[in-house]
Amino acid sequence: MSLQLRTMRYFSWILLVFGTSWFTELQAQDPSFSQFYANRVYLNPAFVGLESGITLSATSRMQWVPTDRGFRTSNFTVETQLPVARLGLGLHLLSDTEGIAKLRTRMAGAVMSYTIPGKNSNLHFGFEARMVQKDIDWDKLIFSDQLDPMSGVVSESSVVPAVEKVTYGDVDFGVVWRRVGDWRMGKRRWRDVRSQFGISIHHLPHLVNKNAQGNDSFLNRENRIAPRVTFHGGLIIPVRSFSGSSLDVAISPNFKLDMQGYKFLNSKENITVGTFGMYTLINSYYLGLLYQNRQFAPNTLHTDAFIITLGGYTATTRGSSGDDPRLFFGVSVDVNSTGVGPMAGSVFEATIRYRIAPEGLWGANRQRSGRNSKRILDCKSFF
């Protein structure tokens, strides 16, 4: 058997297996951001409207671009806080393009949150309702029935898309708890620790109802959208040895756990990705190192990565309550160590956020007048 013939048959077998899995049991995964707190509305809709005024943010992410053009994701949000009504409102847009065939997913959502304030803590609830549209360049795909073992692609495929675009509605729900206060462990005491913990459920209708409307199949098959559950949390612990100096130093351990699939909270059958690590915060800037993997330990069978990220606030204005941060930036790079390996290329991500917060906007002055009572905690006190 000639080398060309063996190669073509092997290639045909690969395409046959891939094509079969693509249209039957392949489980899709939502885009994931390395700077998950920089993309807080995507992480959890309960985060919308955390800062007073109007906040605009944008993120660009490029993943494994050398490998068949990889994944390119853009995220944009505009949000505002209505402190008198304890509401947060926002508009969330996302575009994701995958591979040579340019499988493109575009989403537009309206987001709302409600805050129950306490003396030293807040409980936030959030919803996002959105429309999703997907399309693909079908002509860029090659299937096994198109291949001739001697001359290559010679015929049209019998696989024909039933629709060129699919559109459906979707809903997310999330809860976030935030607190400022002292923490004790035995005789040890940490002052002014900022903590938060949250859970978000994405594609909620498909979790509570297996017959929910929403089909992303181009062949008109009854494909159910895979729900995704995200747990996230972290602490900001001030380093007291720098108190009294010009440096404001803190350490911040954080984690995120994504579980996406049809078996609720089943880590073995679902796509499960964990991220955990540490940030060091110095004045208005931070530097972080995180580890990401399907398991919280190195494993050559899974793609893992070390995430290096830095950012901070680069512009502040002087307000009635002191320095008021307005412009935020964040950049990160993921370096693969196992799985797809370094040949796939790294993952690059950049985020910018700007807050428009004139005095008195949306009742901000009335919110600040009761500083010692129950209130919405200042977002700038959290990472």
C-alpha cells in the first residue's frame, strides 16, 4: 500500500470519527476567561452594578491561534448602579469565533442584580436574559465521504446543513456574598479582610427542564444546551507589616471551578476545569500567578496552564471620599505545560474598564450619606 494511500485512509478515518462525534454526543464548552474577575458580569450576573455611576468594560482573548486559528473571544459590558433601589443594570455582549470554519457565537443579554445590604456584608442576586445566535462557514469543512483515497477531495458531502444560523434564548442566575471584617483562626487575627463567594448557573432553563427550548444544532437535531455551574471565591488579606508606610500591600488567594455538562455537579462526566492561585496587591496594582487544570494537580492527560496576570487602576480622581479609581487595565498570558502543549501557542487576554461616576449620579450622594448604616459595599475595596 502506498504511503499516500495509507495517509488518506488514516485521514478519512479521523474525519469520520470526528464528524460522528461532532453531530451526536460532542459536549460543547462555553468560553472561559483567565481574568475572571475582570470579566465579572460574564462570571456571575450578580456582579452587575457593583460600582456607582456607569461602567464600561471590554475584553479581547486569543487562545491557541497557531492551531487552525484557535479561539477568539470578545466581551463587552456597560453597567450602572442604582443605589437607592439597590439595583444593578447592564448590557452584556459577547462574540466567540472558533477554528478554520469560523464557528461564530454571538450573544446579547440584559442583566439585573438586587442587593440585600448588611452592616458588614452584602448578598447579591443576579439574572441575565439573552439571545444567542450561531453560524458557521460550512464550505470550510471537509467530511470523510468527500475524500478519494488517491486524488483527495473529489465530491460534495452528503452532510448538508438544515439551517445556516441557529437562534435561541437563554437565562443565567447567580448569587454572590461579600463581606468586610476581621477573621480569627485560634489566636491569630486578621483585620479588615475582604471576602467573597459566589455561585452562578448558566443555561438555567436546560438544567431545570430537559425539554427547554433552545437548539444549537445546524442539522435540526434536538441537542440540549449543556448547563454550566461556576463556583468562585477569594480573600483579600492586608499585610500589616507595611502599615504606616506608603505601601498598601495585601495578598489575595482566589479560586474558580467550572462544571459543564448534563449531569448536575458530576465532575467525572461533565467538563470540569479548576483555577486557583494567588495575587499580590500593591497600592493600585496587582500581580497574580494561577494554575488551571481539570484536576487540582498536574496530569499529562489533561491540558493545564500557568496563568500570569497583572493589572490595576492607572487613573484616579479626587472625590469627596478620597481617591476614586476610574480606569482599570488587566493583561494575562496562559502557558500550557501538558495536554495540547506549547505547540498550540499560549493564550493572551487584555481587559480595559472605565467608570463614569460624576457626583450625585443616580442618587450616589444619598447613598453615601448613610456610611455607618447598611449599604452597598464599595467595589474598589474588592479585587
